[in-house]
Amino acid sequence: MRVLLFLFLFTPLTLLAQEKLPAVVIKSIAGKELNTAVFQNSDVPLVISFWATWCKPCLQELDAFNDLTETWKKETPARIIAISIDDSRTASGIKKTAGLHDWSFEVFWDENQDLKRALNISLIPHTLVIDRNGVIVKRYTAYVPGNEEKILSLLKTL
Amino acid sequence: MNLAAFSQGKGFFKESKLNGSLETNNQYYLNNKRGNILAPEKRFASNTYLTANYQYKGLRAGIQFEGYNQALQGFPTRYEGNKLVRRYIRYTNKKIDVHVGNFFEQFGNGLVFRAFEERSLGLDNNIDGLGIRYSPFQSLKIKAIWGRPRTFMERSPGEVIGGDLEWSPINREKDGNTQLLQLGTSYVKRFMRYYGADPKFPQQVEAFAARFNGQYNAFNFSGEWVHKSIEANFPNDYIKKKGLILFLKTGWQDPTNRMGVQLQFRRLENADFKGNFNSSDAVASINYTPALTRQHTNLLANIYPHSIQPIGEIGGMADFFIRFKKNTPLGGKYGTRIDINYSNYHALDSTRVTTGEGFISKRIIAFGKTKLFRDLNLIIDKRWTKDYKTLLTFINLFYNRTILQGGPYGDVRATLVVTDHYIKIKKKYQLRLNAEHMWVNSDERNWAGLLTEWSFPNGLSLFVSDMTNYQTYKMHYYNVGFALSKNKQRIQLSAGQQRAGLLCVGGICRFVPSYNGLSLNYTLNL
């Protein structure tokens, strides 16, 4: 009952707000800190994908993005950013996985999952499409083959 | 309302951001046909998590509500009832970040302190208190924490206070070359009152850590050393022993990603740092010393995972990859990836003593005679056509069941072969087929496993899997169900007899507890 009451109060309020990417400190693969505020007004649309080295659908999704890189470049100035949520158990695999898959986009590390938490992400892969004003216009939970084509179509309109 | 006030109000709404999420995992338990898996008396179990965050410029506030209508099987039963388990206010500007209430934080590699949440494993040790991050210059970061860690639905009786300092004297990036050096140090103290008869019981435990992390172009290197004062706790049988952790990592990766290598070494000695010395639960730890082994994503390899021995363990992991480019003899038309991983862990080279210390281990870099775990993985990832890809995995492992599961079980030696096939049809449909076989010398002997999954462009995914120990108990651990993902929502319904482990179906990966019956999962991002 309490849950329903909360949802009832909560949902109309969310409609008022345009969700933006929160400003949270993440790291480069090497360990250099970076505030995500730099992505908020990047003048180009962004695709931000949360992944982990042990998540097979995440790797499939990022490989699909990578395969489309040349097409994307011709059709949209959008920037792809992959953010790993691996913790210290599997973190040594981030650089290796990005190299093994030869990804052409930038890879960052949300070491203690601060950004994932700030965005209320429960499951990965989780992909955000962000417009030129930094507003999150679409979220995709889970990877469905063909999502990359839908995202490309959406990016062309932003 | 005058115009100025209205416009201020409009600005307020424009700057205000509110978001949240709902996750609910429900199970209904059944007895299995053979009667060897019995459902609990209360057939229905449910874990629900509801979060909400509000942000106005640099100010953030949030809550997390959790409800356990009997926690799912596999979760500690102390997760019970409904409660607001997290509420916080946070203020952030360019130099300072202040957290009041419940917060998460990590110092260095987490070996001395890590407050984090991993819902699927039932872990949340957030600190209720005060957390500060301060950066007077870009090259200097200071962190301070004070408060009580969460233990299940309550606060730990132990109090934690600590600080961390990180300095980056070298931080250069030019033309794709990176030169980075970071030096850090941490101090954490835990105090918990002791009411027993031992006048020398250590109520206060202090840990000190020093670390480095760096990169010189294609080379990377890092390390951390942790010294902990005498800690006696329930999992170490209350021996009064100092703690020591040594962690070293180095690697090299070709700038064109043709090949790379990573090496890690870690030594643990009385390494578990408890927020509550009377608890054996993982959630009561305030540091994080995970198993440094490959995280398996197959059905069968999860049967024998390494379980770290914080009381004493030494070993490491090596990773190597090589990528054969497209249009080369070994790469073929689409390229070939070869991934090799090896890990090996032993007990410490130690001698038992009758003093309260329990044992001594004089040589820092010395492997004990007792082998704990060894794991060799070879993965060949090959795309054959635009629409067909395979992953071939070979695993050979040694598992000291006597120590890792606690009992007179003996050793397990296993060899596993996995083939994974991904077939795309008309770009948008996908069929995945996963076939596995594991040869085991003891325990439940050989296993076979099969998983198939169909994915449709409307977000629907259907899956069915089975794994069986066909030489001994002939049990079938099967799972059949569907998942539907639509933008911010996802629902999954499945039925079966499930073993605990990491399950990757329906477009996501998640840790699942063991159960027999029905399972319904729903997530929503608001």
C-alpha cells in the first residue's frame, strides 16, 4: 500500500522534470578522474552504455555499436561512451575487453557505481540516449538485437 | 503572483530533477517431483526496492525503501519487513562533496574500506553518518568518513571513522600517450564495544594502507599494501592476529589492441575487516577482498567458483589476449579473438602456534603446500559470417572442496567445454544456443548443460535451459521463461529448478539464488 501511495505521489512530479545526466566523478581506464558534468553540454548527442566485463549481452550491444561506427559517423555526430561498472574483482579486465573487442569509442569506469546509482539503474546493459542539451531522451534496459538501428534512427532526429 | 516570482518558480522547476526506480523480485516455491527439494512453509517470497532522488543544482537528496515479504531463498533471513533503509542529503560543488545520511564510498582498491550495494547478492553496507570529499587542487583528493555501516535492516554496533588522501604528481595525456602517477594513503578505525570476560579483547581495530597507480604509455602498474592492527572476530575464531594485504598489478597492451597482458598478485592474512566482530556475514565487512578469478558466465562453470580465504591466501591471476585482424590467415574475413586467463591460489606458508595469534607466516612471498583453487580458461571468439558467431570456451580447474566448502570432501578436478552460437536472422531476430559439458573426477561427477534463447525485435525474449548431473543424482536444473524489455521497463517470468549463479538470459546478466518454482522480476526507471 505504501508503495502504491508513493508511486501515486511520485509519478506526476517526474513528468515535470526533464532528466539530465547527473554530475558524478567517474574514472578513465587508467584511473584518472573525470566529472560527468563535462558530458552535460557536449553540443553533440550522446549514447551512454553501462556494461561489465562479465555481461555477455553488454558485450554484444557494444560490438553492435562498434560494427556500426562507420555508418554512424556518416549520419550523426553523436558520441558513444561505454561506462563499465566492474568492481575491483574484474576491473583488470576492462582494458583487456576494450582491446580484445577493438572498440573505437571511449571507455570509462564507474568504480563504486556512483553514476549507476545516481541514475537508478538496476540492471545492465542499460543505455541512455542524450540530446544536445544534455536531456536524457530515451533509456533502454537490456539488449535487444536491432536496438542499435533504433538508436541510430533516434540520433538522426536529435 | 507577480511575474518575477512566477519566473523564479519556473526556473526552480526547470532546475529540479526527480527520478527513481522500482525493482521487485518475487518467487513462489514448489516441492520438486522427487521430493528432495522441499518448499519452505511460506511459499511466497519477495524482495522489493524503491528509490527516489531529487536534485536542485548542487543539492541532492534521496531515499531507498526496501520490503521483504520473506526474503528470497539464498538471501540471509535477517532481511525482513519493510523499512526506509537509506536517506541522504548531498551537496556538491567543484571542490567539495558533502554527504549526510546514508552513503557509499571506497578508498583505493577497496582493500581497506568499501561501502557498496550489490542487491542481487544481498550486500549493502552503506554508512550512516557523514562523508566528505574535498579537492583543494585538481591533483589532490581528500576523503573522510564517519558513521555506522548497515547490517541487514539495522545499523552495525561498530562505528567506523576514516580518511583517504590521493595525490597525482604526474597526469599527462598527449597524442594518445598517457603518463599517470597516483599515490594514495588511507586510515580506517573501527570501534565496537566488547562486553565479554577477556580484558585484552581488541575493541578498536585500525587499518593503514599505502598505494600507487600509474600508467606509462602502453604499461600500467599499481599496488596497495594494508596493515591492520590485531582483529579478533567470529569468522577467524577470535584469534588475536594482525592483518596484512599485499596487492600488485601490472600489464602491457599494444596501442593498436593486437595483444595485451595483465598480471595480478595478492596475499591475504587475517584480511577480513569486520564492522561487527560477532558476524560471519559478508555484509558485515567494511573492506572488499573479492576472488581475483575469472567471473564465469556459463551454466556449469559456476558450480565450482573460488571462495576466498581471508584468513590466509596467496596467489594471482594472469590474463592474455591476442586479436587476429580481419582479412588475415588466422583472422579470416571477420577477425578472431583469443582470450586466455589463468589463476592459482594457495594457502599461506604458515605454522600453527598455541598463542592467541593462531598461526604465524614469516615469509611474505611464499606459497603454502595447500592448493586452494586453480583455473585455466581459453576462449576463442570467432565470427564466421555477418550473421553467425561462435564462442568456444575450454576450462580446466582444480577446486579444494575440503577447504572451500568446509568438510571432508576431497579435491575436485574438472574440465569444461562450452560452445556458444549466436545466429542473427534478418538483422533483428537472434537465436542463441549454448551447449556445455563438464567432466568431473568426484563429487557429483559429470554434468551436461544446454541453453537456448530466441530474441525478437519487440523486446521479447524466450529462453529454456537445463543442466544435469547425469552420472550420479540425475537431477535436472531447468529454467523456462520469457522476458520483455520496453525502454524503461523490464519484466521476466520463469519457472524451474534453479541453481545459484550468474545467469545471462533475456538481454541482461544477473545473479540468481537457487529456487524451485516460479519467479517474477520487474524493474522500472521513473
